[in-house]
Amino acid sequence: MVLEQGKLVKWENKQKQQIVFIITDRPSEGVVIHSDYLLSTGTIVNLTDYNDLQPFVGTVHVNSESTS
């Protein structure tokens, strides 16, 4: 699979837990935008460590709020 900046991809384990990444300007890196309690949102990861990435088709809701 060709990883293009801004595209969403997912990884799924045997228990059907998913991590959804958005591809950065470095094709081998992604930022976690959703995870089923596997990684924290916002974590930057090396995607070469994840076998069988697939295109993500669906909806991800992102909420932002002030902490101060």
C-alpha cells in the first residue's frame, strides 16, 4: 500500500481492536487519531512496525477543548 500524506489507514489486531493513523509528510510515519485503548491519541509512530495496514473507511470524530 502506498502511504500518502493526509490519508487515513487502519491497523487491526486479532481481537479486532483498531488503531487509525493519519499519514504525515514522512510516508513512514503516522499520527494516532483513534485507538481502541492500544496507543494514546496524538502518538507519532513508525508505520513500518505495523503489518497489514489497510485504508480506513468510516468516520472519526475529533474533539478539541481548552485546558486553561
